[in-house]
Amino acid sequence: MKIIISLFLAAFLLGPFVTAANAQDPGMMQDPENHGMPHHQVGEDNSIWIGTDLITIRASDQTPHLHFWFTGDENGSLAKFSANYVMLAEFEDANGDSAYQSDEVLYHAPLSAYEWSVQSGSIVNESGATTEVWLKYTKGGIRSDGMHGPPMHGMPGTGIGSAERFEDVTIQIWAHIYFEDYYGNVTDDQGVQAEFTVAGGSELKMDIEIGNFPFSSETSSVALQLVLNENEGLQQQHHFRTHEHHRLVNGTSLMNWTGSGGNETMFYRMENTTRQHIDFVDGNTDLAQGFFSWIDKAVITLPGGESEVVNVSASYVPTGHGLALTLSYPNFNGGSILHDPSIGLYEGTSPVTEPLDAFVIAAGIGLVAVFGVIIVLVRRR
């Protein structure tokens, strides 16, 4: 009888540890039968959670806003990053650098001024294995509730004055995460113009398509702006690092380079590659953990169906609450443009250092308690 009571007490001690180990967010949960494969589900707040054993991504259902962190780092307490698409603009390239500066803007509107729908799904092969999980944002008309989201103080080029002008513009952001590496290309009527690889299990590749844009001149360009946050975690300090031709630029989004309009810095593309990127770097270890990247080529499809690969330019500026990165596209009057940026994590750089997961540690503690009680009872007998 004493042994039974002792085992009950040991199980009581073990119980809280097991419960704590299993209290995880939707994006952390795994299907044992699909271990390692991409997965997705809808959260209680209608956000969409997708991810793998390495990366967890939470997508807002209100605007194209993506938070991502290492799955082993519960809730991103050590390192959490985000990419938030915030603005659409038309600008005239006055200084000839092909990149957006806020003093060149003709019209602009926050993306939060519009209704957005978001969907998710998966691709399963003949053997029942999930090879891909996807989510898709689709822009609608102006929000019926009149709400345009929280004010973004200090954000260059924001405002709601042109919301009506861009009401009929079509924007679709179709994002994919793959189980294995994916090999893609940028192709037009002349053939393949660029090739790229998407890392399986750790990178979310986005196909952004913009159409029906009301260009006011034959020379104006389109700008799509994001706000990147290199760390939303609670413990570790991070900074961003651009990888540019002949230079690296380091900083934090807490800095503010905006000042007067037009202070955005043109991103000088790296040569011998079509893939450009900005890293999110641990300020203590100088280790790059996350990134936002883009292919510096995009495909314009003209009204007659002809396609043409064009260059994509970029500019950036810290605003005190985020790094404003603006992707600039040339005029595609009457047609549409398709572009491929990505977010992701570098495998092997997780800030989680425990060799065993919480459940294994808790179980070990419980077993030690059980054997300790049994040994004591045996000695007494």
C-alpha cells in the first residue's frame, strides 16, 4: 500500500511538468504521423499558423503581416521577426536611381485601408506526404468599417489620401513553404533569366502579383513597402545587416534616419547573384538567424500576353519602430507584375541551447523522483 501511495505522489510530481511541456501554441503543434512536414491551422483569433519543425509563422487575418520564429523557441521569446506589408505607392524617379524615395511620391495609400482575405491549404503527394503548405492574401476594396489600422508615426510616405485611387488595384500574395528544397526560375518569352533555390522547411517564398494599377504617366513606377522588425523577442538584442555591393550596412530599427523626406538609401545589389537579402543578426553572437530576401528580377505580363523580365530596385530606412524596405517596380501599364521575395530562418542558428526538449527533461525529473521514492521504501523494509 505504501508503494502505491508513493507512486501516486511521484506521478503527481511528474504531472505538472508534462502538462507544461504540452501547452504549446497552434503553430508549435505537430502531427506525429507527419513529423517534419509542413503543417497549417487557424488560430482562435483567425490568424493562420503554418510551419515546420524549424520555423513557425503566424499570419494576421487583417493585413499581410507575418511573424516568424524558431519552433523550438516557444512563442519566439528569444528571437521573433516580422515582415509587414504596409503601403502601395506611385512615384516618379526624379534622381534616376530606379529606387523609391518618399519625396518622389505621386500617390500613396496604406494597405490597411483595404479589406484582405486570407486562405491556407496544403499539397499532398500520392503517398499521403505533405510536400507544401501555402497561404494566400488577396486585396479587396476599401474597408467598410472605415478603419485603416493604427497610425504609423514617422513612416515615410504613408497616408490615406489615395485609398480611393488604388481601390481597384489587384494584389495577391501567395506564399509557400516546402518540405524539400524547391528550385525555381524567373522566365519570360526569351527564356530563363534567373534561377533560385528555396530552402525546404525553413523559408517561406512569396509570389506577389500586382495588376490594374492606375499609372498617371508612362514613366512613373510602383512601390510596395514593408516594415521589417529584426527582433520582437523579449531577451536578445538583434540588428539588421544589408548585404550590398562593396558594403555591409548594420543598424537597428530603433534608429531613425527619416528626418526630411527622401532619406531612403538605395540598396546596391550584390553582383553575380539575382538574390538580395537583409539579415536579422543576434547582437551578442553576431550570428545571422533570420532574413528577408528578394529576387532582383520580376516578370511583367502585358495585355497581349507577352512577358518580359525587368529589374527590381529597393531602398530602406530605419524609422524608429521598424526598418522600412521598399521594393520598386517599373511601369507595367495595362498589365501585371509578378515578383518573388522570401522570409526565413537559417538552419542551425536557433537560440535554443537545451540538448533535450522540455518533455524529455520533465520526464527525466519525474523518473528520478519515482526511483528515489522506491529506493527509500525498499530500504525501510
